[in-house]
Amino acid sequence: MKPTTSDVINELTLAEAAAWLTRLQGDERTASTEAAFKDWLSTSPAHGRAFARVSDVWDLLPGALEPVDRGTERRQSAPRRRVRERRRYQWLVATAAAALLLVTVGVVRVLLPTDRTYETAVGEQRTVVLDDQTRVTLNTGTRLVVKYSRSERHILLEDGEAVFHVAKNPRRPFVVETSLTQVVALGTVFDVRRHPQHVDVTLLEGKVWVAARTAAPGQSAVSTVLSPGERLVMRNDGGHALDRPDIEAAMAWQHGQIYFDDSTLADAIAELNRYGGEPIRVSDPALAALRISGVFSLQDPAQFATAVASLHGLHVVRDGGALTLAR
């Protein structure tokens, strides 16, 4: 069975559900009303859950379906008065049901940990320990949002890269989402990186289940379980690739280093520039195709530029705070 993430029912959805309950319980229930209600239900799974919750509270409230009896003297105009009173009372009960649910939601939000956002600036790296003792190491230019509930530990990786050392808890799945993927783990170590054109999920220890949130035209969405050493690359167009990268090279950033193995100069420069410092440029687009291999420091762009210049017979020009490789 595929793991799923829980949907939060917000206040607006609860209010809409209460309004629908009132219309359906009242004298305004018609075929068109029921059709519109079915359309509303079909637009989101959260709508059905919200309506069920409001209905449950409605059933718990005493006399919810009973009109108010104001005495025999008012029964002379019974038909119209009973309709008005019934509608008014039903609206009050529905409002009370929604209000009770909103209070419950507010209490739960107080009792449970609130959302937390962690981020690093360009060139910064940091490690944080979450409430369950999961350790997360954020690479340069990373932003993630942590949202823990009673049933799930949820992380939204909005940008950048992070390594997750997940604390084991089979009853509370650990879920990392990006715009393209969903990764579910119970106790493992893995890396997730959001590139502009794709998302990479690399498993270091244990097992993770990875599913794509989009699919290539004419294909079903990818869903697979990774083994240690495997990397799943999910592209923006829904395509994917599974490979086994050099793990030491892929994780070298945690030790302040960067590995290149027959990379193009353009790719190497783009990767190194992620970490800040003096930006590196090339004066001639033809230089971008040069091949680069080696281990370099993330904190010393000048060392990289000097090494490349020496290897390919180029020279380094400092111009406007940047390092330019030129012939």
C-alpha cells in the first residue's frame, strides 16, 4: 500500500461544509441544490471529510432538527412561522457545529508543534535536530518547512538540498515532499536536492519509497523503492532516471569539498557558484565545453579557477569582484 499524506481541513472548508449542511437540512433542498453539493464534494477530498465532521457535531447537538416551540399563542400562524423558525434554528445549529470544530482545530494547533521553517543563505550550511531527534543537514541556499502531526512527520523542501538522518518511528511515517516528488521513510538516511530542472533523491542507508507527483505524457507516475547507493532523478517533464552515483562525491559538500568527474566547465562553474564567494565566469562560450575532473574546496573559488587555467592554458582575470577565465 502506498503511504499517503494527511490533508488539513481549514476553517474556510469547515464554514462551507456548515453552509451546505444547512441548505440540505432545510426546505431549500432541491435537485439543483443536491447537484451543486455533489460538485462541491468532488472538487477536493477535504470537502467530504469536512462535511462528515460538521454532520457528526450536528447529530451530537440536542434537538438539532427540532423547531423552536414558542407557545400556543404563536401557533395560529404556524405554517409560515414554523418555516422561518426552522430555518433560523438550523442555521444557528450549523453555525454552532462549525464553531465547535474551529475551536477544536485551534486547541489541536496549540497542543501540537507549529510549523517551523529552516533555511540557509548562499554559502551557508547548518544541521538541525527536529523534535523526534531526526537530524537534517541543509546545504547552501536551502529552505524547508517542517510540519509534524500525531500521525505523520512532514517536510516540504522548497529549494536547495538536505540530508535526512531519520529517527525510526513506524507509526509516524517521515515524508519529504518537493514540487516533483514524495519520499517516505521510516528510519533511514537519504539526500534530496531540488535542481531547477529536476529533483534528485539519493539513498545512503535503509530504504525509501519515492513517488513522482507528475508523469510524462502517455506514462503512469513513477513509484519505486530505492536501495542504498541508488539515486532517482525526476525531471520537470515527468521523465526519470535511476542510477548509482559516486556517493562520496555526491556527499562531499558536507566536508567542504566538491568533486568533478569529467564534468563540463559550464556545469562545474554553475555548481561551485552555488556556494557563494567570488563568482566564476568564462570570457568565451566555447570554453564552457572544456572537461574538468578533480577535488576542490567549496570555500576557495580562486583555487578552482587557477587550477583550470593552469590545466587548459588559460589565465584568470579579476573583474568587478568576479573571476573570469580567458584565453
